[in-house]
Amino acid sequence: MARPRIIVDESRVIELAAKGLTQREIAVTLGITIDSLSRRFAEAYKKGVELCNSALRSKQVKLALAGNVTLLIWLGKQRLGQTETLPMLGTPL
């Protein structure tokens, strides 16, 4: 006899993934298996991860634009393709 199916609201999966929880943490929180989470809520999980990523990216840009030199350099390299070069040699470090 199969266990009764646990009712999970898809928006809860999105919310937890958006907060940065892993699949294992979400499954434990909701009382389901990781397999059930992957099978039933793959798209919801992906949406939550993307929301988390966009929030992190927004915060990084905000801090960089506020003058965080480390983030300015990192974002310049990542998003703008900037590199550091050795003086007089013109080669990337």
C-alpha cells in the first residue's frame, strides 16, 4: 500500500528556493523526498533559484555602484570582459 501523497504548495517551493535553500533542505522542510521534489516541482525549484540569483546579482551591483572596489573589479571582469595586464608587456595576468 502506497503512502498518502503529501500536499505541497508550489509557491512554497519557489519561496524556499528563492531564500537559497538546497533541494535537500527544501525536501526536509516540506516533509517530502528529494526525488519527489525533483519529479513534482522541478520548474518551481528552478524559478526559485533564478529569483535567488537575481536578488544576489542586484545586491552585488548595488554594492559595486556604492563604491565597493572589490565588487567593481570583479563585475568588470565578469560582465565587461576586463582583464588586468602587466605593465609594458600587455599580456593578461
